[in-house]
Amino acid sequence: MRLRGGRVAKAVFIMMLWAACSWAQGGAARGPRSPARSPLVLSGQSLSDLERKIAGANRTEELFGGEGMQLRVAVQHEKDKPAGPAEVHDDSDDVYYVLDGAATLVLGGALDSPREVEPGEWRGARIIGGQTFEVKKGDLIIVPRGTPHQRSTVGKDFSMILIKIFASPVRAAGTR
């Protein structure tokens, strides 16, 4: 196919215009993001006050997270609570920092008769072949996604900071 002089110039002009527009869009759109939420600074005293507030009950106080975030931070207290269902999260990692007390954790192995309760969220009555750990104040536990885990505080008092890291931002309730 042979283009005549005017057509060649027009084709070159259109290609250059397209390239310039593509470059301008990419260049103009780049820059640092704005924060998704305001920063949170919680003093040691504030954290101690929060621990006292939720002590004595099986409660969770959310500190940070929500729709559009890939992070959830909460302070959790459990007292004399039997093990709930064992869990596996396909798309989130858990980090626990024990503030006070003790708990029994079972990590690894496999869920017994796993059932998917939400997309990527699995539960089972117990863990088969897991390893049992007694955790206490000051311990740090990292539970990577896909790891079966189960906690019990029977006969114990337990407070922890839970940090949950999601693979993608949390969607609004009822959306996929």
C-alpha cells in the first residue's frame, strides 16, 4: 500500500498527536496519593485506658480500617472463651501482639471439614495436625493468609492488638 505525501504527513501527525496525548495523560495523572484516612496516634496511656474499658468482657474495639482500606487494627479482649471455629483467610494476613494475659493458639495443619462462609473465608470445627502454642504478654504472632488458626482463652484473660492486612481494599457491605 502506498500513501501519497499528504496522507503520510497526516498519518505521522495523528500518530505524534496520539503519542503526545498518551504521554500527557500519564505524566499529568501521576503524583502521590492523598491519605485514605487520617493518621492515628494512640499514646500508651490511651491504649491502657482502652484495655481497661473492654476488660472483663469478650469485646473488640475497632481502631482503624473500613471500606476502601487494606488494613484493619483492633484491640480485642477475651476472657474464659472456648475455641470458636478454626479459620482460614484466603486473602488476608493476621498479626497479633499480646498486650496482656495468655491464650492457646493452634496454627497450621488443615481445617476439619472446611466450609466457605464468605468468599475466601473458611471455617471448620477444629484443626487437624496443627501446632499448639501458649502465647503471653509481649508475644508477636504472624498468621500468613492460608494458615489455619484457632484460639482459646478457657480459664484465661487475654488482650491483644489485631492487625489484619487484606490483599485488596475492603468493599462496602453487600458489594462484591
